[in-house]
Amino acid sequence: MNREYHKWYSPVLQRDMELLILGHNGRAVLFFPTRMARFYDYENWHVLDSLHDRLYNGEIQLFCVDSIDNESFYNRDVYPEVRIGRHIQYENYILNEVLPLMRLKNNGNYFETAGCSMGAYHALNIALKHPHIFKKAVGMSGRYDLSRQIEDFRDLFDGYHNEDIYFNMPQQYMANMTDENQLKAIRQLEIILAIGETDPFWQNNHDFSELLWNKGIANQFYTWANYAHRPRYWRQMVQLYL
């Protein structure tokens, strides 16, 4: 199976960034890591083992990117507007540096996004904002409004709110979206949400799914038994949903 390690200095982020490519062809999946995790964690946790045959056969190709969540959402040493600003830089890195590599390494035109936990947020947010690029978005064990405290999971902006935060919280901007061209493009996306029944984010996922349906946006919402917010569950989810 093809496995490639890439590292370069990102002009957007002004730091080195790393990623892994697994597979040689097929549907290109932009795979975001979990909260403050690294590009190699899904591989180390054996989350990808169930995809081995599809990767080997050229049915799917994974681009496992790194995160900078510790510099953005989880950096409590800077003001909230700096946190969201750093996230926007990260999105620009994905769009302007990672996507060109994906196009270079994959000769198809089927791009999708996926992620677990915090990666689910990244996957849904970028797909909903750029539906002309992606055909599918898969969120596993995620939450889609980081400005809401949910049980022990705090508001990542400490009560602060501005336009940049609003336009990067899917549950907020989708509720008020009226642009029919954008909605039409989003309705072409295949959207999958999967969450454990005792996961604190279950209600958030349920409400987000209903919000999308109310906008005429079809989506698949799957409730798993128990907490299901662990690699052993994600191993099963990626086999079913990617």
C-alpha cells in the first residue's frame, strides 16, 4: 500500500506542517485529526486498519492532516479573536496548500472530508463553507458549535463572539443561511453524522441534523450504542461511512 510522508514550511501558518498520504487513488478523503491530535494518530490507533483493502485496491486515498488546535481553539494564552484568527489561517492552509497537493496526487474529482471528535467539526465546517470542492462530509463524535458549553466541554471562546466565530460555527451560520446558490450547492453534499447515544454531543448532533433537514439539506444521522467516542468505535465507523 502506498504511504507517503510530507513536510513543508507553510507560508500561511509560518511553521512546518506535516501530513500522511495513504493509498494511491480513488476517492480522496481529507481526514482531520481529533482534538489537538497529530496527523499520524489515526494510523497509530489502528483506526485505518479496516480500510486497508480499499486503500490497497485504489478505492480510497486518505490525506491525514495535522492540527493546530493548540494554537487556535485551545490556546487560552491569547484572546478569543486571536484563536479564531489562527483557525482561519489553518483553513487557508488547507485550501491553498493541502488541496493542491491532493489534486496533484489524485487524478479523480471526488473529494470528501472526514474527522472524529474535533476533526468532525473541521470536516463539516470546511465542506459546508466550500461545497463546490467537496462531495461528501463525515463527522464522527463531533460538535458543531464550539461556542456552547456542553457539560464539561467549555465554550472555547469564553463568552466572546464576533463575525469570524459566527461564520465558523456550522450550527450558527447554517441556521440563518438564505443564499439559495450556497444552499443548492450544500444540498448536493452527502452528509453523515455519527455519535454515541451517551456522548455529551448527542443532542448537538441531533439538533444539527434537524437544522439541516429544515433547510432542505438531506443528511444521515446515526446513533451508536454507548459513548462511542473512542478509536475502537471509529475503526468501525470509518469502514461504514468513508
